Amino acid sequence: MDASQRLEVADVFSDYMFAKSSNGNYVVPDGWYPLLGLPGSLDIEEGALLFCKLQTSIATEIQKFCQNGVIEKIRVHRSARVNGPDTMRVFASDLIHEFQVCSVPKIADVEELISAIREGRGVIPLDSGRTQIPAEKIEAYLKTDYRFGEGIDAVTLRIDVRSEPLARLYAPSGITCGVFITAYNPLGQACDIETNDAANQSLAADLAALATRVVEGAGADPSGSWPEEKSFFAHGIELEVARSLGTRYRQDAIVWVGADAIPKLILLR
């Protein structure tokens, strides 16, 4: 590992979560590591500690230098005197020895780190920088295929990946934005088909009054672990209007696409 290289935050960290202490222990899934050294990484009132998830390539490389291939914790060093004014260093430890992994742009605190991770992964967070949505659910939304249209006009959107088919749809119309949205399963909780369909019909009426064109679609889990959700892609919906609709229909998130034709996951709560 070339410890002198400088990477972007989102090239090192893929996600974060706070875990609460239970009798002095933090119970987290495999692949999550305590992240120390940032203001806000320890919430004393809640008894919670910040944990990070590394990009797979970074974790694999770090494990080569760890005793038995086990990473115990990650630490960042923010000293401007040692690192320079705009750089912090990332260290890994196996509790026997600690070594430098790389450097990244300097981050002031946990909220800035979270924002930088999300910006690098196609997620636009709430203005507060915090969310009630569990990290694993955000991960599922990031992996979802967002499909609309049929035949040669069919489009599949993937978060943070430019959609050439959508760009071609935008071009002749002069439209430079749109939203992929559903009314199914408010707050990510499964509802019966009758409830979901009634909510989606109401959403369809709202979109018809606001959008220049509305196309039926579905959000699909590539692994097939959960059923498709009937959805719509509505052309010409500005971001704030899209946010308002998503909130009205009690959704965790929507997918909004601007003039660059790169879908972004917009968190709503």
C-alpha cells in the first residue's frame, strides 16, 4: 500500500453508522470499524460511537498488513502542523500495530465526513446532514434499478451513473430534470397491494398536473430479495417540487435527475 497517496473521502469510506454501547460493547455487523479522531465521533449523551465501512478495495489492501488479516479500528489524524492545512491522514490498526493507509482532504467533523461520503456516492442528504434512514436501507436504495418506459424507449437508471438514454430523451424536449418516485410502502414499510395502488393512483394524478410527461416504471432489487414497487418517472419536475411530493407520500427518498442525466438519491427524512 502506498501510504503517501491522497484519495478522496468517498474512495476510502463507503458508509457510516453510529452504534450504541451495551455494557461497554458495541454490536455492529461484520465489516464495520470504529472511526476515531474526528469531533463528533463519540456521542456521550447517546452512548454512541461512530463506525465506518471501507470501500472493498481499501479494506482488502489494509487486511494484508494486519495480524491475521483482522482490522480492529480506523483513526484519522488532523494536525495541520504535521499534515498540512488541508490534509488529514488515515491510519488502520490491528491492535498490535498501527500504520498509515493514505491521506484525504481534511474533514472538520463527523457531519462533514458523512456529507463527503454521500456526495461521492450519489446521495444528497437532508439539510441537517443527519437521517433517520438506516445505513443498510440507503445501501439497498443505492443498488436498486429504477426502470421506466417500454421497448426501445425503456430506461434503467442507476444512482450516480450517467444515463445516456435519458440524456437523449432530454435533448429534443429541452427538459433538463425529472424525478423517479413512488407512493408504495411509505417509510419503507411493506403495505398491502390495495393500499399501495390507491396511494400510487393519487400520486399519478398529482404528477399529471405538474409534469410535462409521466411514464410508468418500477424500482427493482437486482438480487430479487424484495418485490418491485410501481413507480413513475415525471419529466420537468424541479428538485424542491420533487422533495415536496416525496415527503407528502411519506417516502424515505426519491431519485432526481438534473441536466447532467446523473441520478441522485435524495434522502427525505
